[in-house]
Amino acid sequence: MGILLAGLLMALTYIGGEAAQSNLGLPGAAIQLFQGMLLFFLLATDVFTNYRVQFGQGEAA
């Protein structure tokens, strides 16, 4: 289910990026930067979920 939602989100950014490029005159690099950051954060969330990374809880000595 998560794969489908992530795929839908990426598809919407591609379509919206093309529309923003033509209507607003944004450069293609700005759209690609946003899509790359979104993909990075989606993958980082997957890593944190799979490996159960916990912050602020050090091991007892």
C-alpha cells in the first residue's frame, strides 16, 4: 500500500512540475531538486522504519 501511495505522490510531482514549468516559468532544475528531496525523504523514512532507529536512548554503561 505504501508503494502505491509513494508512486502516486511521485507521479503527481512530475505532472505538477511540468505544469509549474510551463505556467510559472520555473526552471527544470528547481522541479528536479524538489523531486529528489522528496525521494530522499521517502527512502529515509523507509530505512528508519525497517531498522527501528531510535534517537536519544543510549545504552546503559
